[in-house]
Amino acid sequence: MGEKIIRVNMSTLTTAVEAVPADWVGLGGRALTSTIIAAEVPPTCEALGKYNKLVFAPGLLTATAAANSGRLSAGFKSPLTGGIKESNAGGTAAQNLEKLGIKALIIEGVPQEEKWYSIHINKEGVTIKEDAEYLGKGNYELFKEIGEKMGKKIGVLAIGPAGEFRMAAANISVKDPDGNIRSHGRGGGGAVMGSKKIKYITVDDAGGPGVTLADPEKFKEQSRIFAKAMLDYPVTGHGLPTYGTNIMVNIVNEAGAFPVKNFRSGCWEHAEKISGETMHDVIVSRNGKPSHGCQAGCIIKCSQVYNDADGNFVTAGFEYETIQLLGANSLIGDLDIIAKCDWAMDDIGIDSIEGSVVINVAMEAGILSWGDGEGTYRLINEEIRMGTPLGRILGNGAGSVGRSFGITRVPVVKNQAIPAYDPRTIRGFGITYATSTMGADHTAGYAIATNILRIGGFVEPLKNEGQVDLSRNLQVATAAVDSTGLCLMVAFPALDVPECFTAIYEMINARYGLSLTANDVVELGKYVLKTERDFNQRAGFTSAHDRLPEFFEEPLPPHNIGWDFKGEEIDEFWNF
Amino acid sequence: MGEKIIRVNMSTLTTAVEAVPADWVGLGGRALTSTIIAAEVPPTCEALGKYNKLVFAPGLLTATAAANSGRLSAGFKSPLTGGIKESNAGGTAAQNLEKLGIKALIIEGVPQEEKWYSIHINKEGVTIKEDAEYLGKGNYELFKEIGEKMGKKIGVLAIGPAGEFRMAAANISVKDPDGNIRSHGRGGGGAVMGSKKIKYITVDDAGGPGVTLADPEKFKEQSRIFAKAMLDYPVTGHGLPTYGTNIMVNIVNEAGAFPVKNFRSGCWEHAEKISGETMHDVIVSRNGKPSHGCQAGCIIKCSQVYNDADGNFVTAGFEYETIQLLGANSLIGDLDIIAKCDWAMDDIGIDSIEGSVVINVAMEAGILSWGDGEGTYRLINEEIRMGTPLGRILGNGAGSVGRSFGITRVPVVKNQAIPAYDPRTIRGFGITYATSTMGADHTAGYAIATNILRIGGFVEPLKNEGQVDLSRNLQVATAAVDSTGLCLMVAFPALDVPECFTAIYEMINARYGLSLTANDVVELGKYVLKTERDFNQRAGFTSAHDRLPEFFEEPLPPHNIGWDFKGEEIDEFWNF
């Protein structure tokens, strides 16, 4: 295939091009990044030290004509959780890497000197450049200027001030086609990139070899089936394109799983103020974009551009989790101030899920008042951005805030913040949060699909029965999807529409000339989870870490049900 | 024996007196507190939550005429390490508890309301009093006023502002006979006491039953042998009484194990400025007390009272570890400013080992300059005391500072700071730091005794051979000594003088009418370590946590030797 591995060594400031080892040939995305981290990073190493690596890999279908296939996987040992981390994002970098024939970019070592660098990848190779030009600058300014200098199509990965400060909630931002921001959000990849003193990476695919298909006819046919299934399916064909992920507000609130005031209730009387339907109308009335794709080839377009009352840009890629956690869970019923906070977190380079739960816990600790939107914006845009002592506490995540202020109502698993779905009322999520190799992560096994949306069957959300099996099936499927380069949203039709699921592995077969079956997809997912868990066990994780925080034993209104899974019941998850 | 267990439940604000369960009858001190914590505290619970307990227990010989037997053991799940914690201290509380016939005080639960309390124990029983009088006050003021109100002999346990803030480096302070401060220093017991909203505890032994001896004649004889052995032995009879623990400066510097500038060298050209010999002369010239006992019945008197140039009190209980770490390891060659910092840490209620390494790491992070003594005092006495955001970062320990500022040169094991002996040059300490159930702790297995002082034999300090066995033997012996109520200093003669060792268990036999042998002492020590390790394993610890920080692989001048123990070699420790 002409594919290659690029290594960048920041200790020696050298680069190398390697052939793809035989073991890695059939892998892509999460399967590849997790394999490389598990093989090459000592599990007990310092996450911000010289032995950690930062690996980027496009998925198996990236840069083909397959719809929504442009996700980039980032792998590293997480400074937030202390375990393995895979975080994937849209944007332009994945497709550009793949078109250059780069199967993985592996960044190793840390510089000996206090100097900062940028990395530039194009058809000629890789260059490490000493580069302090954008230090201290936010992602929006960096992306705008790089786009102006190097062209709109350039792929860019960057860290904001949070990554420069090596904050554990720092993300790695990816430029989208319009210069807006997508993120490798979770787990502190930005801190790892900051520890290697890389402010940004550009990927220019001009003149690259591009992608060849083993069976172009079959690929065309299967990709057509795949796209049609997505467009015909209500969630991906209508719901997400119209309202974005924020369509979940009313659904989750109705289910009683809508975290309010740091997980004290599951239902909020002001939910309508921040709902997807409300947001859609606001965006339309202000000449924003209610629907926008984060990557070339996206047919769902769940992103959007949110303007202020004067029609000026405020933020883009404005997701349910951020809106819910800063909204109901902080008692801020004001989309405009939440949008400003979202912009600030993107610009500073903070995971907006971790950053939002940071605010919940800061309110719990009395650092600011419940419902204080302007105070929230100030904490993010002044304290975190400037790296003040309080900003360091906040920028290191919800667990850091809890420890610093000596409080125990801290919604984290493996020190990673729990997203905007209460695990007591969507109990499949509870199992996902508890067991995921990533720490608390809704994308690792999106249980609401089957617990509430009745996609891929139905498991009663309020009962313990069936949740472990559900979460296992979803986590296995997710690990496989994360390896393809496909956006996780494709799982909605794939779980319900047989020919959509078939099309995914048949596209891979057509791309590489393989003959994978449905079972191979499942086995790939299992392999990924087991590889990640093995790393975590070697890093010191045990089943004692596969637990929800103590306070979830409290009954949650309105269903008045607490978390009561026994440890041994949760541990059944790993019996496969 | 008429002994009893007192339970104080802070959730219900009730107290109870219980008979001693059969399993606990033969236990005291660390053996008892660790047994209770392991039996009654869920290992994965929140350390600052309602399921943690705080247990105090005098030792098996406490309040007898045995010299140096007045140590009090405190047990809890540590908010610093996340594992079990036993921290013991001198002062007056242990003897008073024992004289009241109290074998253990178990404090459970956390108050429902935002109110603070004090607890008062006397011959009538136990009282919980709502009490905000001393909130925000330092330990010195509290001890002085309580002593004036309740008499000089009163036993007092208290937390300073650090404990009120529930900082993970907060200690529990114990009043000594003169109103000075001893500390249950390590592991954040002050935060646990703060989480239970207890500012202080008084123990008044007036009219209590006192201690009875099963065989008074034998006890008298054995305690005489024991005391004579200590007085005749050079370390306990001359070195420690004359120079205090700070006698170690020249010895450790000579050995090349004297941490300099955050463990960058093992030898300091300015060591004389802070040595025990220098300190002795300064104290004498200023009418201080070069030798002072922290408890009734102490015959070593390694404490002291340090005055300023005008002859005014600055601090007491001024130990080698604090002086070394704030001195050489921070490049502050000034005993006077170090003494002020020591006073401030005692007054605020911060473990002065953790607090000193906090300063080392703060200098590493660029928060203040190397050698900045006044800046160090300001950080402690203003930032930590006031609980500012920076103070929260510092007050939560060296690991907290490292994480907050994204640095990796952080000398901690299990998140507890490494004390003032470099593990590369006294390699038995490396094994102790790595394997101790307590996190990095020199008192858990004081390897310098055999590695350098040639007490209890000799194991070459720079070689790996024999260190695992040495550390195991010392840790077993220490766990036993910590259960007797004897000060650990007695281990020096006990390791070398057979009749001294024999006298320890014969005094226990004479106290209780038992017939323990030397082997029983060893078995007790092993039981304690295994009980603690079992708790830690259930809390999620594995051998991955029994490792030194990565940076110790660097060769240390002047011996230029790095830490190169293999994991499996360290893990041999637990083969017993």
C-alpha cells in the first residue's frame, strides 16, 4: 500500500520514516494507537515524561469516499487518568495524513532545552522547526493565521495555553475545514503534546499519493448503501442534522437522567432554555448555521455555528454535553453565556466536558455561586487562560478541584469527569463509566441508545439486569468503529440496519482487498479493549478502580433510585 | 483489664462505650489501629467521606513506667495516598487515654450540618460539644489556651487551619507536656479529622483507673534493663540527647545521601550551616533547650527548644528531615528562617516533611527561587495558612504541586513525599520507600541504621544485594515497635543489644501476664504489614505502585549511581 510510519523524536530532534510492521498492517485508528502505546510505552512511566509517546493515526477508511470517515485517533498515556487513552476527533488532519500515506505519526521523547517547536508534514517528509511564534496564543488565532499562510485545506493540530501549561484537562485541537475547532478532547493529550513542547503540527497533503482502493466498484456500491442508511435513519438523517447533539436535552431530561446541580436531580424545570430546539431557533434567527460538517464528506453535519444577538460568531461545535453540564448541572439557564464559555474552552484548549464538570465542582466547593454564568466565563477565560494558581487547579480537572478543596461530591471515574447523563437513571452508562479503560466516557459505550432511544433493542434503563451485557456489546462495537475512522454517529443506523453494519466491513474489504466478516469486527473490538485493559493493569489499575463515586448511592429524583451495583456484578464486564 | 473502646459517631453526634472484642485484646498501637481500619473501613471509600474512620490507640506499654512508651497511634484511610495510614506521635494524649482505660477511640461518620465540634474525654465519659471558638486559629494558641483552662497535664489533639481546609498534608497535632507540638505528621490525618469537623479533642485522665501490672516486680526489673540499655547505647544515650535527630546532617552528607536541590546531588558544601552540631551551639548560645522530652518518661529527649538571637522562642521539635529538606534540598543555608518555617508548619498543622518537599517541588516548578527562605516562609505562613488557591495546591502535598504545574521531578511514592535520605545512596531506604504500605516513609524501615550506622549488622549501602531483606526485617520490626507505644528510637539499642530487645517483650508479658517470645514479636510485625497491604490491595494498589519515581534513574553525585532495581526484585519484598 505504500503506507508508512513517521517517528518524531523530540529528545534528539530527529525524524524517521519506517515501514509498517507486519502486526500493524490490518490496524487503524484506535486499534493502531492503542496497540502502539501498549507496545512501546512503559505503563508506569510519567505521563508528562520522556517515556510517554503521542501517537496519531487515521482510521481504516479515512480519506476514502466513505461518508463520515475522517476521524483521527490520538493515543497516549493519560496524565489525567494515569491509564491508556484514545481520543478521536474530526477536522482535516486525518484525511491529510492518510493522503500522504502516513499510517501513524509517533512522537517520542521530550526536548532537553526550554524551547518550543512546530512540526510540519508534507509530501517531502517531516520537519521539526523551533517556533515560539504562537506561544500563549489561543487556537482560533493560530488556526486563522496558519490557514491564511498555508491554505484553507491545511490540516492543523494544536494546543492552546492549557496544553502549554501541561494541564491534565488540556485537549489537542484540530482545525476543521472552516478554521473552527474540533478536539481530541478527553484525557489530557494537550498536556502530553505540551510536555513535548510542540505548539502545533501542520499536515499538507498537496501532491501526496492519496488513497487507492483494491476494489473500487465494490467500494462505490457499499459506500452508497452506507450513506443511504445514514440519511434514511431518523437520528442521523433528521435529528442530528437539525438540532445537533443538543437534541438530547429534552430526551435526557424526560428520562430523568439530566444532571442538575452537580447530580442532585435528574430533571430540570428550565431545560427548555437550553434545548436543541431552542438553540436551533436562536441560531436561525441570528443568521448562524444550524448544521455544519466538521470534516469533508460528512453527511450528518451535527456541528453548527452559534452567533450572538448581533449576528457575530460566538462558537462552533457546540455540543450537548457542554451545554447540559454548564447549563442544568451548574444552574445556568442561558445559552449565550454557555456559548461564550464553550468558545473560551476551545480557544484555551480545555476539554469542554472536563472543563464543565470542573465548574460544577468549583460551585460545589464554593469557589463561585450556582448559576453564575459570568463568573464561570471569568474562571475559564481569565484564571485557566492565564494559568493562575486557581487556573491550575481548575485546568487539572474535576478531580483536582475536589482534592484541592477537600470535597467528596466529585463525579469522576479514574479521575476523568462523568459526562451529562446520570448513571443512576441510564444504568448502562453507569457500567460504561465504571469499566471503560478511558475513565468515565459516554462515547466509550453510548448506553442511552438502547436504554432510552431503543436503538439496537431495548434494555430497561432503571434496572440492573442486562446493563453489563449491553455496555460490553456497545464498548466492543465502539472500539471497532473507533478503528475505522468513522464518526461514532454511524453506530446509530449500524446498530439497527443490518446492511449499514455490513457495509462498514465491506468497505474495509474493498479498500484493502480483505474478506473480513461481522465476527472479525467484533473480535477487533474485543482485541482493542483487552489491549487497553492490559496496559491499565500493568499501570496499576484493578477492579477497585472500576467503580462509581460514593455519592451515587444517593437516590436521584424523580425516579429516586441510587446506584447499587455490587462490585462483583460490575466485574462481570471483563468476562469475555 | 477493664479496658474499653470508645466510639464517637459524628453523623449522629452520639457516643458509645464498648467492651474490647476478643480479637483485639492482644493488640495495641499500630497493630490495633490498622486492624480496626482494615476491618471497618471500606477500602475504596472516600477518605474524606462518611465511611472513613479515625482511630487513636495507645501502645501496649503506654502509661507504664517503661521509658519512652507514650506514643499514640492514629489510623485512617489516607486522603494523601489513598491507602491505609498509621501515623504515631509523642505528646501527652496517649498516656492520658491509657490511664482512662481506653484502648481505642474510634471516630466515625461526618456531620450533616456545617458545624464544628470539640470532643472531651474524661473519667465520666465522652462529650461532643459544638465549638467554633478556635476555628481558624493555630495550634500554638489553641494549646496554650486549653492548657490554661484545663491544666498543663491535659492531653490535647488538634488540627490547625490546614486540617480545617481538609488539605492532604494536614497533620494532627499533639500537645507535649510544655504546650509545644508533636505531630501525627504523615498522610493527612488532619484532613480526615477536619472532614469530621472536629477542631480538637481533650483527654483528661484525672481520677482515671490508671494502669495495673500483672507482674510488677518483673516489670520493674525489665524496665530497668531496658532504660539502662538505652542510656548506655551511644546513639540514644549521647548522640540524640545532645544534637537531636539533626545529628544526621553530617552523617548523611558524608554518606553522599544528602538531598540537594530536589535530589540533584547527595552532598552539600554548606551542610555545616545547618548541622546538628551547629544547631546545638546556636541553641545553647541563645538560652534555648538543646534537649527536651516530648512525653513524660522520655530518657532520650531528642527534642529541643530553638530561640532567636534575642532569646525568644521560635520553634520546638525541630527535626533533621525538616531541616535537611528546607535546607540543602531547597538551598536555604539558614537555620533561623528554617526554624520559622518549622514553627509555621506546626502552627498551621502541616506535616513538615510533606510541607518541606512541597517547597522543593514549588522551587522546581518556578513558583519561587532556589534558596529563597523568606519566600518559603511566606508561602507557608500566608498562602497555606489562608487557604488561597496556591495554598491549596501546596497544602495538598508535593504530588499536588507537581500535577498542578505539570512537572515530573516530584519525589513521591504513593503520592507521599520522600524524606531527606536519597534512596540511590542508601538503597535500603529505596526499598522501604517503594514497598511501605504507608507511601514513602523513612520511619517505616530506617535502613540507614544498617546501611550506614552499622546498627544491627551492615549491608553495603551502594549495592542492591541484601537491601530487600534488610528493609523487610526493619519494616517487620518497626511495625512491632509501633504497636508497643515505644518511640522508634528504641530500635537502635534493640537491634544491637540482645537484652534490650528481650526487655521489650518481657515488659509486655509483665504488663499483661503473657508469655510472648521473640518470635511472637516478629509475627506481630508481619501480621501488621500483611493486614495493611491487604487493605491497600483492596483499595486498588498493586506492585505497580511499589516503585520509585522515574527521575531516580539519574546517577547521583558524588557516587554517580542511579536507581536500577528491577520490579521483580522489589516485589520479592512481599515474599514472607
